[in-house]
Amino acid sequence: MTPREAAACCRPVDGMLDPAMFRALGDATRVAIVACLVKCGREASVTEVAECCLVDLSVVSRHLALLARAGILESRREGRTVHYRVRYGHLCDQLRRLADAIEQCCPPGEATGASS
């Protein structure tokens, strides 16, 4: 199939490539923040995340808000403190469905999981 034919073809992968999620994860600092929260395994305040990432508090706060808008994190306010946590189920489901959709598009024998 040519790229033009592929663009005209409607496959499940078309709806799985969420630009907001990829934009949110397209920054090294935001990836580090998500990794920190995943490894932490619990919600963390903006201050705690800033300490983990060695980035200014205001910058971390903006990154966390963007990740929440993309659906990767959720927040909870307790007085003046905002806590964030990974939306594990949602994130895993999105990535798993994307991987499944990509595998459906793979030529036979290409979706073996081995890197070339």
C-alpha cells in the first residue's frame, strides 16, 4: 500500500494517535516528571515533584498542569497545595490500545517485538 492509499484508509490507529498526549510527552522535563510520579507510586505535591526534577517550582507547576490537561495526570487541591498523580489505568489503556492498533497495521512478521 502506498502512503497515499494508507492516508485514505481508515484503520484503528487513526483514532489512537492523540496529539495532546504526544505533545505532553514530547518534552524531556515532562517525561521526567511522569517517570518520577510513576516510580513514586503515589500522588505528590508540586513542591515534591520540583525537588525530584530539580526544576523551578513555577515551571514544574506549568508542566504538571499541561500533563493533567492531556489526561496523563489528575490533580487534587488541599488548601493551597496541589497534588498530582498518574492516571495509571487511563494512560496504560491509551498506550495499550495504540500498540494494538499499530500491530494491526504491521506487515506480517513485523510485530514480533524485536527491534532492528
